[in-house]
Amino acid sequence: FKVVSVDKLLPLTHYETDILEAIGATVEQYNCVTPEEIEKVAADADAIITVGAKITREAISKLKKCKVIGRYGVGIDNVDAEAATEAGIVVTYVPVYCQEEVATLALTLMLACERRIIPANEIVKSGEWKSALKASAGARSTKGKTFGLIGFGAIAREVVPLVQPLQVKVIAYDPYINLDFCKDLNVESVDLEYLLKNSDYVSLHVPLMASTHHMIDAEQLKMMKKDAILINTGRGALINQKALCDALNQGVIAAAGLDVLEFEPPDPEDEIFKLNNVITTGHIGAATNEALVRLRQKVAQGVADVLTG
Ligand code: NAD
């Protein structure tokens, strides 16, 4: 078999090649930007692996032998899956590899916002040791607070045991909630309005769909407590970012910790970057060494499984 990795966003490592060479495949690495370059290097490939390179209908039509396209990550946005299916090519991806990482980041953002870690760090590094207390003024104890999870899927359920040692009460809203999970994890199932009105921390863990686009808008922000902190490690467009900026400017809520933004990559001049009460991390939710190894191995295994039938 010939396996071609078409872009270098994640250059191949032994984690992929060990698995692919074990089924007798030769593996080649390229750095394609255009569909034409992909056609050139992959026309006779049995499999393609991609991170972000666009695998278009046109590129797919030029693949003579390809049986499988493997995508690093939880989605297949850059692959024309319809064209691939029509051509009899299986598209594999990695839906499960980083739940723990995203949950840990949600906790980290929440604590960093609550304890004013970034302003304190900045002031101390600027030589103003004595001003650190002022920079972190307003921080509250987590004990006795309420942590609201919007969405109670795999990542949200990883968040629960991370935050419970902070002695918070955990509540969750999910229209498809599994009450057995709630009971096991000591989480109360509530409706969205109750969650927004009663949570000190609100953390988003739902997929972006037409029905969840801007599910947090001016109206929902107004329902939240004045000192509430909003955390988003889901997808940026779950929140109307303009409405969030207004709410943060006007003291409608206290702060936001955002791994994801409505438009990525964002405009560097975006208002969100001018707000002191916002932490943004640039979509790093999945980024730990361990998750990357899991991702690499799962991509390679998915491709190997299809090639060996
Ligand atoms: P999941 O499918 O296990 O859970 C999603 C939950 O959302 C489900 O329980 C579903 O019932 C619920 N839901 C659907 N519509 C809802 C609504 N309108 N209101 C409330 N709940 C609703 O997914 P997951 O693994 O927990 O991941 C959640 C999201 O996290 C993903 O969709 C993805 O967008 C995001 N994510 C981000 C990163 C990152 O790097 N920041 C990495 C992985 C995933």
C-alpha cells in the first residue's frame, strides 16, 4: 500500500508510521497547498492522510486507487465527504481523543478568570509586585458556588469530577440528558433559564448546529448573574460574540474564558482582544502531548483498518 500524508501541519512521526508499516505500507510526506499538488502526489496512493489541506471533489476525481482518506481531528470539514463516498472512498476521522484535555482547559479557564491569574502575572512581571493584590481584586472563593454545564455529553461529564473538589454544586442543561449519568455524578438536571440565572460559572459543551448557533445571545447574558464567568471550549459561534463584548463592557457578567471564537482565525483588531476581563487561548483545547499521540495513532489505525479490510 502507498499512504500519502498531504500536508505538514502535523508532520508524520513514528506513531503513524509504526502502525502503517506494520501492514506493509510505504508512507510518504508532502506539503501540498493546492488541490493540483494533491493530485500530483496522491494519484496512485491507496490512502491519504490530511490535517487541513482541502480534499476537493476535483482532487478526489483524480485519485485512481484511493480507498480511504484519514483526517486528523474530530471533524471532516476540509474533505468533500459526498464526493469521496460517491467515489467509493471511506473517510475516517478521530471523534474521540481529547475529552479529558478539553475538560481540563475549561477548569483552567474558569480558575484563571476567577483568580485573575493573567492580570496578576502581568503586573508582577512588569516589576509592580505590590500591585498584584489590586490586579486580582474581586476574586472569589469557589466554595459553595454553582457550576452550570450547558450540554452534558462526553466532555461535560469529564468536567464534573474535575470541579467537584472545588466544593461547587454542579447543574446541567441538555435536552437529551441521561438522568442515570446525573445520578451517578451527583449533577442536577435543570432547564436553560434556571441554569443561566443560578450559575456562578457557565461552561458550554454543545456541538455547533443551526439550533445552537448564538444560543448565548444578549437575552441569555442578561439572565446571568452579574459576577458570573462564562467559559467556552465548544465552538465560538455558540455565543454571539458582539453581544458578549457588550455584556463584558457593561458589567452584565464578570468575565469570559474562551478557547474558541466566533470567527477563526479572528481579526486581530477584534473588540474581544481589548477587554481585560477576557482570556482567549486560540483553540488549544485538544493540545497536550498525550492527546496528540492518541490522535496520530487513531488516524493511522483507521486508515490501516480500511486498507486491510
Ligand atoms: P458530545 O456529543 O459527547 O456532547 C454534546 C452534548 O450536547 C450532547 O449530550 C447533546 O445532547 C448536547 N446538546 C445538543 N444540543 C444541545 C442544546 N441545544 N442545548 C444543550 N445541550 C445540547 O460532544 P463532546 O465530546 O462533549 O464535545 C462537545 C463539543 O466540544 C464538540 O461538539 C466540539 O464542538 C467541542 N470540542 C472542542 C475542542 C477544542 O479544542 N476546544 C475539542 C473537541 C471538541
